[in-house]
Amino acid sequence: QVQLQESGPGLVKPSETLSLTCTVSGGSISSYYWSWMRQPPGKGLEWIGFTSNSVSTTYNPSFKSRVTISVDTSKNQFSLKLSSVTAADTAVYYCAGTDLWLSFYYWGQGTLVTVSS
Amino acid sequence: EIVMTQSPATLSVSPGERATLSCRASQRINNNLAWYQQKPGQAPRLLIYGTSTRATGIPARFSGSESGTDFTLTISSLQSEDFAVYYCQQYNTWPLAFGGGTKVEIK
């Protein structure tokens, strides 16, 4: 059974870069499709970006050029970097994966990232 | 960019009754639609993909259907564990997009 676990700082200062890592266990990262989503407190879900073993990456244009997703196959991890954060980036961030082409079956528990000085 | 609109925002239903949740896409998405259930403090759980295929382990009381750009999630007989927020998501076109959610609450 594939399991995902997000890790990274829970507090980031405005204008800095948010960095999160998702560790995959129970399966090879090369065998699935991966995404990052986020959910501001009390609000709905927002898709951030997608990767398939770093061969293919696609980002939500609403993040413009602030987002980068990468994969480290040696560690069975994939990562999110979001630059120039503001308070509006405060949210629970989820990593998710699937072998069902973009309908996400596996989810991490989510990690709250607060942007504040 | 495809916009997904869910209605109603809140649905009050008694246990044992049927619940019908709607999701409308701003353009055709070729049945590339998923439904998720989310309970407080938990990650979303995939219920349905491909408009009508139940994910592994999902009870048969959950079903999905479509009519053009209108999609429906039906819960045939609500159980206590079904009271949650439900999201639809299109994956036909980048960027992927979620609806705003429907909260199913106890009447």
C-alpha cells in the first residue's frame, strides 16, 4: 500500500521560499503520477502542479513562475518549492499520487504551512 | 481554463435518505471527472473516477453519472460516516480544477 508523508517547515516568512518534501513508501516513485495540492483554512482544494518522474511537469498558471516540482528517485521523494510567498499562501499542503491518470488515490496527511513574519 | 461549479453549497439530509450532488463544468471534459470525500482534519479520499467508476473499497451506495457538462454524485442511502464535504475535480485539461465543494450535513 502506497503511503505519502509531507515534511518541511510549518512557518515561512513573507517573500521567502516554501519548501516541502513528500516521501513515498510502499511503491516506486517511478510508477505513479504525482501532484501537490493545497487548501487554505476553511476553503476548497487548489491544484498546484504535477510531475511524472520529472520527465513531465505541469504547473497551475495561477502560480505563474513561483512553483517548482522535482523528483529524487534515489530517495523516493518529490518536492515542492514555492517562492515569494505571502500570507495568501498559508494553507494545508497535500502531496498526492495515482496510477489512474490524474484522479488521485493516494494522499499524504497534509501539512499546515503558515506564512508570517 | 475550465471552471467547476458545485451545487448546492450545503445539503441537509437525514440518515438513510438519498443525496444528490451536482457539479457543472464550464466546457466539455470527456468524462474525465473525479469525486472526493473530505472529513474534517483529513485528506481527501477518492470516491469516483472517470465519472462513474468507483475507486477501490468504495461502497456501492456511491454512484456517479453525467449529462453533457453536468455531473452528479448520488449517495443512495446516507450513512453516518458519509456526512462530509464532497469535491469534484476535472482532469481533462490543464490546469486541473476542483469545484468549490458541497457539504453534506445531518438534517
